[in-house]
Amino acid sequence: MRDVFTEIWESIRRNKLRTCLTGFAVSWGIFMLIVLLGAGNGLMNAFMTGSDEFSTNTMNVGAGRTSKPYDGLKEGRRVVLDDRDVELTEGPRFEDYIDDVVATVSTSGVITYGRKHVSGSVEGNYPARQEMDRIRIRYGRFINDKDIRDRRKVVVLPEAMVENLLGEGNVASGARLGRRSFNVSGENGQVDYASIIGEYVRIGSMSWRVVGITESNRMSDDNVCYAPYTTVKTIYGKGQEIDELLFTFHGLESEEANEAFEKEYRAAINLRHRAAPDDRRALWIWNRFTQNLQMNKGRNILSTALWIIGLFTLLGGIVGVSNIMLITVKERTHEFGIRKAIGASPWSITKLILAESVTITAFFGYVGMLVGMLVCEVLDKTLGQSSMSVMDEQISMLVNPTVGLDVALEATLVLIIAGSLAGFFPARKAAQVRPIEALRAE
Amino acid sequence: MLIELKGVNKTYNNGQPLHVLKGIDLSIDSGEFVSIMGASGSGKSTLLNILGILDNYDTGEYHIDGRLIKGLSEKQAADYRNRLIGFIFQSFNLIGFKTAVENVELPLFYQGVGRSRRHQMAMEYLDRLGLADWASHYPNEMSGGQKQRVAIARALITNPKILLADEPTGALDSKTSEEVMQLLSRLNRQEGVTIIVVTHESGVANCTDKIVHIKDGIIGEIEDNREHRASMFGVNTIMK
């Protein structure tokens, strides 16, 4: 092995400039590949931020208006979900797929605490909702089974709302009201959210005890408070009606299976409400699993496209290396003739050229890869940290625009294959050199 | 017999078919010092290429030490060249970017001999040819005679059965030519190396013990030259 590398080094040393120029094309190709993949990853990561905020095997179901006449009724009729839809969903018909079912009812109102008030809505929920939406609790707890059973008047507030409620102006009012002072300014000037736990807020005309604060994230709604389903339903007298239905499911692995299930489920619910079984507007189904599936598909397509672009850029470099190796073989024909005369087998000559080609490609490729990764890191530190404001929401252009170890390994493999490919034809040509003709060549 | 050729024919088919060797019969015994003489175009180079397994022949038989050399794969031919034959060329054919000792090592490299062992052997052979001090010099730093001696060391290092020299003095002045020829005869006499020299110079041929004349692809006279009186110019020197 050492002998082979000595030979390669001798050969490369004689043609430094030419080797470097050719190598640059390879470096450039791999550099582009790495930067493209890194940027692509960053874009996809930015796009997918928040998608892990939900469990992926959940469907949200809501009612709309019918879009076609059915069973003697006109289109445009409002459909309202009710308890019997919940029973149907939980029932034996879909028990093969459906696990937990959560119904929600909601009402909107003004939430008041001290002198501050914000408008928002109160959503009656079951404890299972927390797992479905991956709701993270910052302080306190979420709704529990006891709340549901006892119809407690407790509420879980979102972080952003608490921030408003505890905002400036309320300190003074709190002090003046002679209540336990709100420790608004914490040790580092931050609002002490936890101080509101156990306190009462007014929603509409009733007081609710705050039991928890949820963490805000991009996907959450900052105006929604969670309360026990039974309490909201009792207080606001919604009767049989429900607003939304959520359930987790299992055993639907493909897009087709999901579609088939949705079709059957929609037909079942629609028929209960005398709507056409295939009326998509009468019943909205938001399937997070298929949505996720499609996102992954998009991600794969993007990544494949970037690989193809990168590989084509690299192709230019490979052709360059191949070309240089051909010239090398031409120049060294006489030398190969000598080597063959004193006993070099064709394979030993082939090996020499192939090894040289792979060495050049791999070395310069690695340089390109390192520079590419460096640029990705720089992108991460600059563009990756900035975000722009779109419709009151902070959107990052790039999130973690880097490539992983897997890509580095794949790129290494690509380089070795590329080097072999580049060296293949020149090496074959070198091996086919006939010694008497080669000896004659000068 | 070390070398036996029976009715060897060779035709080149480059457009006009050219029948170069027309039934060569030749036997050379181990330890002989033979020259093959002929004008250019006589087929002597072709014969040398066939003897050296660098080229193949059409019909006939060629045996080295009882082994039939015919229809060999490239790999097999390379192996035979490496183990059975040592080459000395007119233009030395040293590899320019390798030092003298590296050039001498090369045949052993293709035998798979280890690095230090082959270095040691190469130094030994260079020393025998009086070039130990030049071991780390590159060919372009040496004189023609030195280069040819490096080439001879390279040819000898595998301890081959046959040493094939193609116009070994063609690029040397008369004094150096004489030294090289003396070196070859010494190798032949003292070490019993079988040497075949191809030349068109009668002086060179005169240094050998047997002169094979080849003309138009046919072996002509085979002269016994143990007295070294074949050439009127070649009694004591090599005429240039």
C-alpha cells in the first residue's frame, strides 16, 4: 500500500498545477452538493418546525355546511356535530382503528384578572387532548379526570395570555387592592408566571381557578384556554352539540388506507346528518398522519432533486479528472512499457492509475466537503439565527442548515465511486498498452 | 537446451502483410554468450521481441527451459518476463523520476519482495557494478555508461535465466561500449549468465562466443566465435 502511495505521490508531484486545477473542479462539485443539501435541509427544517408539536396519528374532525343536495335537503345547510357522533366514533364500527376520542366545546369571552383583560376562548376538553396536541405545561398541570368528573371550574391558560394578564399596570392595582402582591418582576426582571397558579380569573361573569400554564409555540393558539369539557358544557348549556372531535388511531399505515378510512368515516357521520356521504364540505377531516406523510414525501423529493443537481455539478469535475488521467497515461506510456517489460502485470498498471484517480478525487473532494460544511455552519450562525416577521409571526428562513454524518459518508462513497469512474477508462487504456509499442514511444 | 525455437513464423498485418520471420530454428544452451547480427529490417528485433516474450509469434514453437511460450495471458507473460528474462536496452529505459536504486528495485517490487529486502538486494547489485555511490542519483545525473550499468543491475537482480541485450552499446561511445561488453563477457564467464546480444555492429558481435546471422527473416550462418576473430575491426576494440 505504501508503495502505491509513493508512486502516486511521485506522479502528482510532477504535475502539481495541473492536478490542483483539476482537483478544484471536484472540490467545487462536492462543495455545491454539500451546500445545496445543507440549505435544503435548512429550508425543510424551517418548514417543518412545529410539525412535531402534534402526535402524528390524530385526526381532527369538524362540521361545515353541505355542498350538495341530498335526501331531499338543499345544499348550504349547516351541519352540527353532537354527542351521538362521539358515540359513533367510539363505537364498535371503527374500534379497529380508533383509540382515544376527545370532544370539545368552546365558548368565547373576556378573561379578566385584576385590571387587565384579554379576549379569548375557553375550550372544554378532555385530559387526552394534552397528548394529542403535545401540549406542554409550563407551570401547574393540565385538566385531569377529577376535573371532568367533578365539573370543576378550573382553567389552563396559555403563556402569552398570562404575560398580558400579568403585564405592567397590574402590579399597582394588585397592591392597591390589598391582595397578596403579584410578584411580577422576578429575579431577572422576568414575569413570574407561576404566581397566577391558584389565583382566580374571571371569564364572562364567572370566576375560574387557574391550575396551569401552557407553553407557547408556533402552532399553538395564544387565545385558547383549556377547561374541563363537562364544566364548559354545563355552564354554557350547549346541549348535545359539540364543536370539534379529535381522535387518535392506529393501523392505518399508508395513504390509501387513510383515504379509505376517511371515506368510510365521512360517509358514516354525513349520513347521520342527512348529508351526502361524499360531501367533503359537510365534514372537515384534518388527518395529521397523511399530512405528515406528504410533508416527508416533499422533503424526499427536494432532497433527491438537490442530490441530482449536486451530482451533475460533480460530474464536471469527474470528467476533468478523467481527462487529466488520460493525459497522464499518454505521457507515461513509455514508462508503462518499461514496467511491463520488467514484469508489471496489466492489473498493477491499472491499479496505479485507478489509485491515483481515486486519491485525487477523494483528496480534493474532501477539501470541498470541509469547505462546504464550514459554509453551512456559517449559514447556520448567520441566516439560521435570523427570522422575518410574516403576519405577526416570526418565521425562520433556515433552521439548522447543515448536513449530517450520513451525508458526509454518502459523499465519501460518491467520491470513491466518482474517482474510480474517472480513472476507469484511462486505467484500461494504460493496461492495454503493448510493451513493444510503448517502449518505442517517447 | 535453454532456448529452443522451431519453425517460428511471424507476419505483421499492418495493411500490407509483412512476413518478417520465415521459419526460425535456433537453439541456445545455458551459459552461452550469443549475438544475433543482421541489417535493419532483417527481423532481428522481431526475433528479440519474441525471445523476450514481448511479442507473440504465429506458428512454430518456442521453449524456454522446456516451457512452451505460446498464447500466454498478459499476466502470465509479465510473470515470465519478470522471472526468466532480464532486458538491456539501447536507450537504457530507466524510469526518469526514480533514483538508480529504485530503478534496480523495480523488478523485485513486481515479484512482491518486501521494501527493505529489495533495497538491500538492489544496493548489493549496484555495488557489484561499482555504482554504490550513485544509488540515490537520478538517471539524468549519470553518464551513459553508468546508466547502462544501472540497467544491467536491474536486469540481473531477479537472477534471470536469459539476459537479452538489444543494441546495448548503441548509445554509448567506443570506450564505454567496450567497458559494457567486457562487463557482459565477465558476467557470462564468471557467473555463467546466458546472454543474447542483438546488434548490427560487428565489433560488438565479435565480443560474443557465437554469432547468429539473420537475413530477410531466415537464420543464415551460425559462426563459432570463441576465438573472437570474426571481425577484422573487432580484434581488440569496438569500432564506432
